[in-house]
Amino acid sequence: MEKRGKMRILVLNCGSSSIKYQLIDMETESLMAEGIVEKIGEDIALFTYKSEKYTKKKREMVVDNHEQGLQLILEALIDPANGVLNGLDEIDAVGHRLVHAGEHYSDAVKVTEHVIQVMQECVSLAPLHNPANLKGIEAVKVNMPNCPQCGVFDTAFHQTMPAMAYLYPLPLELYTNYKIRRYGFHGTSHKYVSLKAAEFLQRPLESLKIITCHLGNGASMTAIKNGKSIDTSMGFTPLEGLMMGTRCGDIDPAIPIHLQQQLGLSVDEVNNILNKKSGMLGLSHISNDMREIENEVLVKNNPKAIMALDVYCYRIKKYIGSYFAVLNGLDVLVFTGGVGENMPILREQVCRDLEAIGIKLNLEENSQRTDGIQVLSANDSSVTVLKIPTNEELMIARETKRLLS
């Protein structure tokens, strides 16, 4: 067993049928254990556990609900053979990744009855995520009733956007009565990498104009000025903005109406097309996994994969141009997320022909796949281009520690 640290925080990211977890020792900010419970409520669930001295192992079992899933995680953490804790009382707090709180919170929160009520009110805004987050909170209450819980909302970082950025040009009463507006997501990741960029460059965050590109299966971009989000690509839901793995991103709003009227599709069928059958998967007819797309482009020269990647990169490039205008200049461009960190051909294609706004890539450096923060820009580039691995779990743990201190 390891020695007792000053504070140990269990970070949970609860999806509709999964729980990702990390146990972090905040004295050194080191990862003690991590893993995931997948396919909760299905015939066979998968449980993965990994610690420094224990190689990642996947086990198949039946897990009926989130409460059982959390129980499994806690048992693994205190297991006499492979656990990292002597008892559950060594967990000082639980930090949750929470998704939607509407306009209520602009910072991390201690989980209270009011927070739970707000999340319930926002279920219609995030029907896949908020119910799962609530199940995670309830599971902690049952398994660890005396452990304090904190949460960081995906939407919180973007609450600094001005009205001209978050309002849609719809009848104003749709905002005043129903809060239909741009909320933005991936806020914890955008905040984390902007802080890391300033720290790495040894410059005050308040002095920098930054564009962050969080590119994963879901993807979003944020314009950050003086350390604050002033615009972001995802909107009322995570469907707006960039082309993604299976989501369409920006399209003509009349298209869903056209699909219903001309093809006789239901609301659910249209929603399924836009969220689960579009994006990279829809255009390429290959996959939503960018590793497969990269292979099809580089190895097989597949024309559909090339076309889909062209569209993907073009849309990122358009957002860089618009955010350059919004920020009135640019100091730092950050690539993060599974795709942003690991796909050199995407970064090269996005940054090509952007010299007019000061972006010039060092192609040799960009082609290197290295761990940690990497400077990708050429020496004569006026904009610093960085690859920064995101760490939303550590950001949540830091915010939890700050709240409880």
C-alpha cells in the first residue's frame, strides 16, 4: 500500500452506460488508479482496472446499474492484493464531470440538493448526460454517504461569453422563457489546455489570445481572451459547430425540416441521422474512428476518406479564421483531444495556407509523435502552435481540491 497523501480525490465521469474513473493523489498530482466500467445494464458489462503496479485487466460480468458499477470500482481500490487504498475513508472527496447546468453555474460547485435540482431541470438540454451524471452522484451517496462531492460542469467555463456570442437570432422570448442559447461544452478541457499553454510559454494567461481545438469523437473550438471564453463552436447542444465523428456540426437548419417533409422521417429518425450517422462516419462510409480514416488516406489513398478529411479540416480552418477576427489577433493555437494530439496530417492540413494570419507549421516537428507538450510552429511563425495533451480529470480534481480547501 502507498503512504497516505494530503488529499486523494476520486474523479468520476458517468455516461449513460459507463463510468470512467481516476484516483488522484493531490499531493503529487499523480495517478494512483484508473479504469472504466462499460456496458452497464447490458447483458455483459466490461470492467477495467489499472494501477502503477497492476497491468490493465478487463473482466466480463453483469453490472445492472451505476450503483453496482461504483461498488465494483471501490472494491478494486481497496482490494488487499491489487488495491491502492487501505480503506474507503482514504478517499477525501469525489469530483464529477457534469455536463449541463444551463446558466446557473460559472464555476465548480459542491454538490448540494440545489445543484441536483438544477441538473434535473436541465435534463431536456442534455438528455443523454445529465441523467447519467445524477446516477453517479446517487451511487456515491449510497456507497460513501459521508464523502463530500463536487462537480465541474462542461458549460461553466463558457458562461463568460457575451450576449452577442451566445444569443441566437430567434424570437427573444425563446431565450427569455426557455433559455434557448449557445452554452458550449468541453469547457473543462478548453480551460485546462489554455492554462497549460500560458504556463508553458511563461506568459500571463490574461495577456494571451488563444484558440483551443478539442478534437475527439466530439469536437469543439473556443476563442479565449484574457483567460476567458468569449466564443465557442458547440451551441445549445453538442451537435452544433465542427464536423465530428458521427455528428454533423453546422448545417442549414432547414435540412431537418426538409427530411421530415420530403422523406417522411420522424423527429427521432432525423435526430438519429444528425447525431449518430453523420460527420466522418456519414461522409466517408468507413468509420468515425480517425485512426481508420488516417490509414485509409495515407496507406490506401481512399478517395472517400480523403474527401471526408478535407471537409473536416476545412471547417476547423473556417473557425480559426472567424475566431482570429473575434479576438482581433492570435497568440496561440492549441490542438488537443485524441484526434488533435495524435493526427499530424490533420494538423498539417488545417494550418496549411494560414500564413496570412501568422500561422506557419514546422512540418518536421509536426510529424513527430511525442508525449507531452510539443511546439509545432516554425521559428518565423508569429502564432505559437502547440499540441497539449488534455487532462480533464486532473482539472476536475484540482477544482475539487480548491473548493474543499
